[in-house]
Amino acid sequence: MVFRVCENKSRLHIVVTSVCLFCSLAYAKFPKFEYHQIAQIGGSMGQTTLVDVDKDGDLDWIVGCRGGDIWWFEYKDADNWSRHALGLKAPTDVGGTAFDVDGDGWIDQVSGGAWYKNTGKPRQQQFIKYPNGVTLGCHDNVAADIDGDKKLDVVIMGDRSALFWYKIPPDPTKKWKQHKIGQAVHGAIDPAGVADIDGDGDNDVVRTNIWFENADGKGTKWTPHKNIDFGQPDAKYPLMTKSWIIDLDKDGDNDIVQAEGDCRSGRVAWHENKDGKGRRWIKHIVAGKSGQDFHSLAVADFDNDGDLDIFSGGGPLTSKPPHKWFIWENTDGKGRNWRQHEILTGKRCHEAKAADVDGDGDIDICSKPWNGNEHIYLRNTLK
């Protein structure tokens, strides 16, 4: 394309030089990530969230064992995290999400078949556990407003049942109302697979190779569209992905970013919503098979250049150790060109979350393994 635009060699030389200089500067500005250990605790853990549990203005780390204890780690500084018991006997696999369930201004925890009420004294008291009637075996829990009433509901992927959403009643200690969306698979909607795909103003749900249209805007009628080309037919869990609905290319409609997990060699891709209605998708591969099990996904502006980058890391089924953590830098801002940055090597990554933990204006990352107990905080040094 440069040759078609340029008229002579000297002009071509100027253009190429300026492009290379831009790329060099962009590469130089990409931030480093500083390793810190949060704790060594647990095993077979999920239910991860970064939220402000104690309302002190910074983010804390919530994590819980499958069918076991839940903790929250109070952030004090990069090397100082204070562990607090949140609750016991979580009726879930890895699914969990934290938000204000009862509207009292304090962050609560939803872990599959129960929610845990923050008493307002999270440092001194465990949360109060209330069964909610949600199906067991939850791999993914995502909070979103499904029926358009401006209140959060919970979307659940139950491995042994179906894909449901649950309406939280005015008294959330009562049983939550179940609505079926479609067939379940292992995972596939976490961490952000619920948003408006077709541009009609209500929230839809993506499940790897299919998305469910919220046909009446109330979550009582769902139209499936099996038109997304992703997943690995030969994997143990062929349709397990991490999913994120977001406008990646900044064209005004929502696209889908996905990472293949629970497989021996996952890929990362984004699907361009070509018609803005979710009827036509163009797949863009960000990372091909690299021997890593990408059981995490975060989409954020990690280098503060105004566009969205993608993070993932090697999980438990990684076939080519060492385990590696990557950020793919969106170098053109449109998702057509990516530069891979290896930000950590030799540590297992599972159900990671990304947010500005320390409040300094850049995006950090917290994670832990599935098989192991080392919880990690990667501090973005950009600021």
C-alpha cells in the first residue's frame, strides 16, 4: 500500500522511516510489570474478583476454593495483603462474582448456589451466607441486567445443567427466580460474555460458538445464533473459552474477544461484528496455538494509549511449559495488528483479573494457579 501512495523513492524513505520510528517508540513505551506475592494458600480455587470490599478506596482480591472456603485479601501495599475469612462451603466450582446484592452499599459475594452478605464490618466479621436456589456445578457467574430493570441479575453456566439467568427478588434472602437461556457447556461466558451484541439496547449472552439474542428484552425469549467460529473440537472441553463482549475496534458496535482454555494449546481471537447485528462475524486471530492453556482473559488499555489490549496466561493444561503470561498490544488501535509482550514466565495463571488495584491510573493484574497456592499481583509500572 505504501508503494501505491508514494510517488518517488525519497518520499517512500521518509514514510518508512517515520513508521519505524513510531513502532520503536510504541514498543519502548509499553509498561513493565512488577512481580509481588499476595499469599500462598489454597488449591483448586476460583471465584476471583478485584473489588473494594472494605470501602477504603483501593481494590481487594476475592478468591475461593471449589466447595470450600472463600477469602478476601485486603490490599495495603504491593507486598502487604491481609487475609480475611469471607465465608465457608461455597456451593460452586470456580464460578463467583462480587457486587452489591442487597443495595446497602457494601460489596457482597455470589458463589453459585449461595450469596454472602457483607455485614459492613468485613475485617471483623465473616459474611452471612444465604442459599439462593441457583443450580450447582457453576463454572461461570456473571452479573448483568438481563430484564432491563436497571438492577443486576446473575447469569450462570452450570456444567451439569444449563445456561440460566436468575432474577434477584426484592428480598435477596428468598429463592432467586430461574430462567433458562440455552444449553450448557464447560465454562464459556466468564468474565464478560454478557452485553448488547445486536445493538438493540438489551443484554445478550455469548457462549463460545453461539450467541443468544435477548429477543424480548426481558430475558424470557432467547434466539440462538450459531455463527461464531471458535473452539477446539479435539479438546477435552471443546467449547470452553473465556469470553468478553466489547467494542474492540471502536466502530460503535460490540465485538467478541475469546481465549481458549482447558485445552493443551489455546488460541486467542476477536470476532468483528461486521454488520453490527451479530449476524456476520469476521475472526481475527491474535495468538495461534502456543502450547498454553488460556484459562484467563482480560481486555483493557494496559499501556494507556487509548485503545484496548488483551491479556491471558498459561493455565493447568499447558502442554509446553514454562507457563507464560502475555499481553497482546493493539498497535493500530483497530485490532488488525498485535505485538506480543511476555510479562511473566514460570508461574501458573488461572481465572486472572485485571484492574487498577493501587489507584495510580494504570491496569494491574492478579491471579493464582489451579494446581498450587501462589497468588500473584503484577503491578503495572507505567505510572
